[in-house]
Amino acid sequence: MKARGHTLLLLAFFLWLGVAPSAWARPDVSLGETLKLLGLQPVQSLKTDPAESERYAGKNLPDVFAENKKPYITIGGVKVWLTESLIVIKGNLAIDRVDYDKVLVPLIWRNKAPFGIGFRRIVIDPGHGGKDPGIMSKAYNYAEKSATLDTALRLKIILEKLGFEVLLTRDKDKFVELSDRCDYANKVKADLFISLHFNGGGPKDSTTSGIETYCLTVAGESSTNQSKKTASSIMLPGNRLDALNLLLAWSVHLRTVNTMGTEDRAVKRARFAVLKSLNCPGILVEGGFISSQTEGAQIANPNHRQKLAESIAAGIIDYSNRLKP
């Protein structure tokens, strides 16, 4: 009886974390059937929807749109990268079991936590600094390191007004090793880690734009846009929080893309050094392309950086609300 009770407690714990037991799914499972388990039902396709695509909706749940052969699924209106592209089995879309466990469950299932996961101390990591300028804007004469620090300071003020304790990995133009940024968050026992960056295209690319948000790659899988040869079975410290990492990334990405009105470049996964060894949920935000003629000019504007900081803060509050019992 004690063993059975212990098993039930473990089952409830893993479900609450957003990790479905393997018995619930096969390597490739029906998208529609799994979404029904999470409270969604199929809805009528739009006239503009391509063939072999499906839509789902549910009360107080994010809508889902999926398309055959796409490496991402749209949840709540923004793209979330998958470990495997969607496929068709017996006329219906199917999703890899890992993506069911690591994407669908954490983002859609509105479970009631047995207790609230409160957080107070947030570490903000302004990317680059000192001898490492990051992406340079020749047209508007500024460096990524300056834009990330300015955005971080703005975000710090906003979050402190909301009652959070906020610490920075750097508060001036100085170089900080990547590993030291992660170590600092662990040393101060951060509850949340947000690394801020801006993107850059190729040497002659002045048009690519948009926001992308990263969380740590799932153990045993390849990072976004990398081949299966890059997959690693090593369980990194940050992988203990896969469900919360993704929920934080999605919450912030949803807010930033909708608020800034920019291209949705998806929630993605990578084994960035600043995310690998975290003892708390963490993400890396690429807040737009400095190399873009249009977006680069916007990032150079303090009002734009203030708006970006406000949208990131709103995403953090959305994430916090999801954790309340």
C-alpha cells in the first residue's frame, strides 16, 4: 500500500511538472488525440489554411495550429520549435512523443499545482560587454553590448516597481565570461534568469528581422536548426527544469512578439553556455536584428527599448500567474 501511494505521488509530481509518463504516448502519437487529453477540440479550418493542417481550440486554453512537415507548432499564435517535424499517419497529423511531453503538456495543460511556485529574485544578463561588443550597427553607430545593457537597466526598474528583487550580471560596460554569468545566478540563488541579446544577419543582410526566444535543448535531442548529429544525451543541470524553461520562454515570447509587432521567429532551443548549468528557469531573448535597416533603427531608439523591456516584464508576470495554485 505504501509503495502504491508513493507511485501515485510520483505520478502527480511529474504531471504537475509537465512531464507525461511514457505509457501515455508512443514515439509518434496522434496530435488530435493528445490535444483532446489536454482539453482542446478540433475546429474548422480557415480558407487560407494549407492542406494537411489542423486547428484546435478550447475554453481558456491557447489555440493550436499545426501543419504537416513543419518543424514547429503554433500555440497561442506564436511558433514553438519541435524536436521533430510533424508528420501524417493514417490521414491525421502526428507529433513526436518527446514534443508531446516537452511542448504540449507544459504549455497547454492547465493543471493545478499542489502548491504555488513563487519567485522573487531575478537575474538579468545583459549580453556581451567590454572587449566583446556583439553585433555592431554601422548605420546608427551603436553596439549590441550598449543596447542590451540599456534594455536590462530599463527592465530592472520595471520589475523592481512590481516588487521583484533584480540583480544584473553586469551594470556597466565590462566583459563577463559566459560561464561566470550562469555561476553568478546560481551563487545568488536566483529564482529566474533572463539573458538579453540582439541578433544580426549575414554581411549583406539588411532585411531579416524578428524576435526569437531560446530555452535549453532537451537532453537527447538536437538544438534548433542543427542536425541530429549534434544531439547530446547528457542531462545538463538546466534540463531538470525543462517544463518551466519552456513555459517562461513561451510566456515572454508571446508578449514580445505581440507587443512589438515584429516577425515571430519562434521559441527555440539551444545549449547556450548561460543556460546549461542554471539552478533556476532561464531563457535567452534575441530582441530583434541590429543588422536590419528597419529594425536596427528601431533598436537605436530608447522608446523602442523601453517598450521591449515592458513586454518582457509582462511576459514574466504571465509566467508568474501560471504558477499560482
